[in-house]
Amino acid sequence: MPRQLEIHLPGVNATTRAELFGSITTIATYPPGDPIREGVIQAYDETMKVLLIAATVIAIIPPALALFMPDYFLGDTQNAVEGTTLTGEIAREAPEEKA
């Protein structure tokens, strides 16, 4: 961002550029259409463009990798402890009583 401010505000001293970089609300003190305000807007626009392109490229990677994951069968049980006793042994269901 400081480099973009330097490119878009060539006639502004380093102190003012540092002040503009330090607080975005400082730009609100300049009237709309002012060359300094327009330069800061252009600098932020250039910086955000690079950041958004990088974020979009990085965000594509996880869904693309998910396409290559194996298809594991997870079973039909409701939870991991269904069908086991408190000791972890497989529980057999009691036979139903005939009436």
C-alpha cells in the first residue's frame, strides 16, 4: 500500500503519505474530487485488486482437493457408541420375548 500511495500521489510528501496510510479516516478530511483523495482511492483500489485475486486463487484450492478425496462409507449408525456396551464390547440385542 505505501508503494501504491507513492505511485498515485507523487507530489505529496512522505509524512502526509504515512498519515494517509496510518488512518483511512484521514482521507475524509479532503473534499470529493481532490487529487489527494482520488490518489488514495486509486491506491486502495490497486491494493485490493491484488489481495482479492490472491484470496480467490487460494480459496479455489480446498474444493479442488476435496474432489480427489476417497469416498469412505461411514455406516448407518446414529453415533459412534451405538451397539457397544460401557466397556466397549459389541452388544448383542436381547431376543424378543414371545407373548
